[in-house]
Amino acid sequence: MSKEVKVTVDEKKKELTIVLQLVPPQVSKSGKSLTIASTFGNAQTDAVLNGKRIVIGCNAYIKNN
């Protein structure tokens, strides 16, 4: 599983863009959802705001009916 995350900051537009690699749907630990993209925990990025590196923790999933 890739933990690759790309983050860009546009301070002028006040936007943070996060790009996660899609993975084949996998059942979450609880079984309630199918994870399709994730940082799989907190990931330190190369993006900087106010002189400090940004850390992202993000999950994208589909409800597992």
C-alpha cells in the first residue's frame, strides 16, 4: 500500500490540495467501509505553511453495505 500523498498550498487562494493514490478497495478493520485512498496514518508532506511542514491524515472510503 502506498502512503504517497501530494499536498500543495496556495496561500493567495487560501486552498490546500491533497492528492492520494487510489488503491483497490479493501475492507476496513471495522468492516463498515471499503478504503479506496488513505495516508494510512499521519504523513509528513513536503508542503510548507508559515515555515512549517504540513502533516496530513486522510481516508477516503465507500460504505460497505
